[in-house]
Amino acid sequence: MELSGYELLTLMLPVLLFSFSMSVTPGPNNVMLTASGANFGFMRSIPHMLGITVGVMLLMSAVALGLGVLFERWPALMLVLKLLGSAYLLWLGWKIFNSPPPELRTKTQSRPLTFFQAALFQFVNPKAWMMAISALASFTLSGDAFIASVILIILAMAIVNLPSIALWASFGVLLGRILKTPRHWCTFNRLMGGLTASCVVMILI
């Protein structure tokens, strides 16, 4: 079913605003992208950014197909998801916290998060789940327009998400240019590692 111009406008405007507010505000993805931008540069962080956006799109598709209903029927699954996400964030925070200055890194320590790692993380990222469930529950249209509205919501989220998270990677690049000494880098990485780990508090509350 085709959407009228009015239906399209009334759907897309709030979806775009919601997508921007959810994508640009601080959270696990954006904290990690700031650290990645500073440590590895913008270009090497692109797979990380693309992985986040594609992961969110896949997650929203899964929710639209009915995966979100599982959390309504079995609330304990959300607790399991939160625990898995928290454990992964604590591990990532520990890695960032202990990351040495660029000139002292080994080859294995000089790798940013990959596309697949970033995409898979969205499935254990409670903020991504809440964003997907909230967007689809709030903005999908009923009846014959359901599928079209789901596709538009997912596309809108992707269009807004990628440039929004790129701002955080760019911010990290700027910070990386300020960090001149090994001591500066250690302080920065410990701060970013601590912030990444602290996202667990937001997840568990």
C-alpha cells in the first residue's frame, strides 16, 4: 500500500526526531566510537560505525518480525540480555582502560572494533533494543500500511544514525590530536574505559 504525502510526513518527521535523539545522545556505542576515533582515526573506525548502523537495522527488522514479543511473554529474557550486555561492556571497558599509547601498542592491540563485532553488539545492547521496540511500537501504521511503515522507520533510523554516531568518532579524532604524551593517552583511555564500563549502570537501572 502506498502512503499519502500527509501520512508520509506525519510518520517521518517524528521518526527522524526520535532517531536523532536516540542516536546522538551518550551511550555505549558513542563512548566506544569516541575512544576508537582518538586511538585509530576516523577511517579505521568506519567499519565500527557501519556495523552499528547495520546491526540496528537488523535488530529492528527482527523486532518487527516478532522477536520483541518474546520479551513481553518472558520478561526474564530482558534480564539475561542486560547481563550479557553488561558483561561485554565491562570486557570492552577493561580493554580500553588498559590500552597503551599508540606508539607502544602491539599489532593485536592496534585493531578497532570490526564491522561484525559492532553489529553483533547491538543484539546484546539494551539501549538498542529499547530504541528498536520503542520506535516500532510508537510509529508503525496498522493494516496494509504496516510493512511500508516498518521499512520507512528502519531506513530513517539508518539515515540519521550513521551521521550522528560519526560525530562522536570525529570528536574522538579531535581529542586524539590533543593527546601528545603517553601520560595523556593513558589518562584518556582510562577515562574512556571507565565511561564504557559505567554504561552498565544505565543498563541495569
